[in-house]
Amino acid sequence: MAYPSGFKYTKDHEWVDLAGDTGRIGITDYAQNQLGDVVYIELPEVGARLKQGQSFGTIESVKAVSELYSPVTGEVTEVNTALKDKPENVNKDPHGSWMIAVKLANAGEAGALLDATAYQDLVK
Amino acid sequence: MVSFAGWEMPVEYSGIIAEHLAVRERAGLFDVSHMGEIEIAGKDALAAVQRISSNDASKLQIGQAQYSGLMTTKGTFVDDLLIYRLAPSHFLLVVNAGNIEKDYAYIAGEIRAAGDAVAVDASSRYALLALQGPKGADVLQPLTGVDLEHIRYYRSAHGEVAGVRCTISRTGYTGEDGFEVFVPPQSADRVWQAILESGKPFDVIPCGLGARDTLRLEAGMRLYGNDIDETTTVLEADLGWIVGWNKEDFLGAGALRAQKANGTARKIVGFELLERGIARSGYQVHVAGRSSAAGTITSGTQTPFLKKAIGMVYLPVEHTTPGTEFDVDIRGRQTRAAVVPMPFYKRAK
């Protein structure tokens, strides 16, 4: 699966899709493949304040539980609650299954994340 | 791939959920060659098996298998195992991969007192393929001259599969109908390929350790190292049915008889979560009226077929009645759970 060139990526295998001062956050195809069948996702409430690298929730597959780390600092403005009932969407469409939207507190942070090429090299 | 008792084994081929559902709905094929095989033979083989096994092997007909325990003198599990009677004085014990050396040393030492019998670690002579699921007989029958309809549950027969001399056993670790086929290791690949080929019309797929674990848990089967070990007695594990209480003497008999008379302080139960989450092995459980943890979960997962979070835990006996509620500490969040009867899943006969 190709990694969208417009996204930014972390070494922890999250992606952020930026639009203005807001970024939607999800996990990469590599991450979902490592996890296997996702059966449960726990996400924060709207209004939660996150620091870059801080855990914003957990994702569980049949075989393991894993933390979700925020690629950026900011406030949660939206939560994709549809994933609660359809966690398998993360396996089917990892780059389309955003989990939270965050209003960035520090736009410079995102610039320092990996681009698609660098991320692809990381997981090669 | 993961390392497991010295073997490199796949956790999954196409995905745990797909593999789990294949076994429940059609059939799946597992390579469980890591399992150990110990043979006991000699004039006094029955007496030897009776000494080391908790269950009553005198009830076994030729070709029949029984689930049993290899117990410490305290009545706790050195291992759990399947015992086949291959011939009147020849038994085959199928043991857990991680316990082969420990079991063999223990058995070889303990059977000396039983008379003329010898134990052999034959693990390297057997590969073991498990074809599990309702379509198992349809898949296997075209490959063998053995009439599979005549192999009843927990019985076995000798014959050829795909031209290879095998022992075919109607057993498994999934809660589903199916077969376990003992094959010479050098022919295992050929039999594996033949079964997958024969299984194509039924969409039979290879299955890994992950699905093996979720399937056995749904079926309420204990896993050595998780649910039973040298700290848990057969009665605490609620497996009193694998004890031949009428036998004269066997390893652990004294301790188990005393425990049966006096009762146990704790017992394993099945549970399901009443709130969202997954309760995994190692998580602690809290019951009302106790400040410290009442137990630690031994197995737990989200099951693909029942689509529930289920598991097993040892609890004080006063909290083991079905319907009794308790809290599971899921990474700091108290999540409500209730005791339910096992097995969680039972196939339609």
C-alpha cells in the first residue's frame, strides 16, 4: 500500500494529515499490518489536550494492545466515533481511518515529522 | 513468526479472525509438529501409565485417546496431555512442546517402580497436522482409504493419507470436529500440501498459533503455562473429570483426595466482560469486600466467533457462581465482568 505523499509520519507509525491549523491523525498501513486484526480502539474526548509524543488512546488487536501516540501538540477537536463500532476499518483502510482531529498549538512541530519517502524507508 | 519452545512458528497466515472463522465454519489446517510424543511400552506399560497419569487408562480401548494430567505429588500440573492406547501394552502420550524434557525425565523416573515398562521420547519421529472444522472429514476422506465415519470422537486409526503411512485421530484443540494426523516428519510437507489441495473446494486455509489460542479459549480448553501449571491443582482447574478416583494410586492421588474431601479455596472460572475492552492474561481482578486483588487473569481475548471479550481467572470459590460480577483492572480502568459457564462455545452436534 502506498503512503500518501501529503501526510506526515512518526517513527511510532502514526500519520497526520494537515489542513490549515488542524491535523487528522491515524496509524499507518505498516502499523495495522503489525497489529493484525484490530478489535478495539479507545480514543480521548473532544477537548483533551495532547502533547507531542503523548498517548491519546489505545488500539487492540486480537493478539496485542498498543498505545497511540500523538504526532503533534494541540487540542482534540473531533473524534471519529464510528471506529468504535467498526475498528476493522483500520485494517481495511488505514490511511482513510482517521481517529482524532487536533488543532495544532505549534505548527512548526509537524514540519519536523517524516515525509512519505522517509517513512517508507523506515519501514522497508 | 515467533519462537515457541525452540520452534519458529507463524502466529498467523491470513489473519487470526479469518483463520478462526474458517475453523468454525469450514476447516483450517494447523502444523502442530512442535507437540511432543512420549511412548511407554512393555509388559507392565498399563501399570506405568496408571502411575503417572491422573485419568484411568484401563478404560482405554485400542486406538482410543483420553485427556489427562501428569501431576506433581501435590496434585498440581507438571503437564496436561493426551494418552492413546496404541496396543494393549503400548501407549502414546502427546505433551506440550515446552515440557517435553521435563515430562520425559519425570516419567522415566516414576515408572521404574511400575515394573517392566520403558519410556521413549519419540518427538522427533512425529510431525503432527491438525485439520479442524466441520468440513474436516470431507476434506480428508478423498486422501485416505480409512473410512473416517468409523473413527469416532477421541478414537484413532492407522492408514495412509496421500500415500503416507499415518495415524489419524479424531481429536483437536479447537472445540470443533476434526482430525489430527501423525505423520513421519520427512513426509509432513507432502501431506500438508495434499490436505490444502483437497480442501480448496471448501476454502480450507492454513492457521497459526494465534487462531489456535483463540479457538481453544472459546472452547474453554486450558492452556499449559497460562491456565494450568505446577501451582494449580487439577481440582482448582475444575478438571476433576480427568482424575480416575477409583484407581489405587497415582502421582498426586493423596493430595487430590484430601483436596476433594476438604474443598478448594479457589477455582478457575470463565468470564465475559460486561463493558467494552479486552481483559488479557496478567490483568488483576477485584471483587467486592477485598482490598487486594482476588485473582489474576490466566487467558483472555476478544473472540472472533462470539465477538465477546472472554477469559479465565482463578477466583475464591465464594465468587465463582455464574452471574457473580467483578472488576478487571484494564491498565488502571476498572471494567465490569461476570462469571459465565464454560465452554463459551459449544459446537452443534
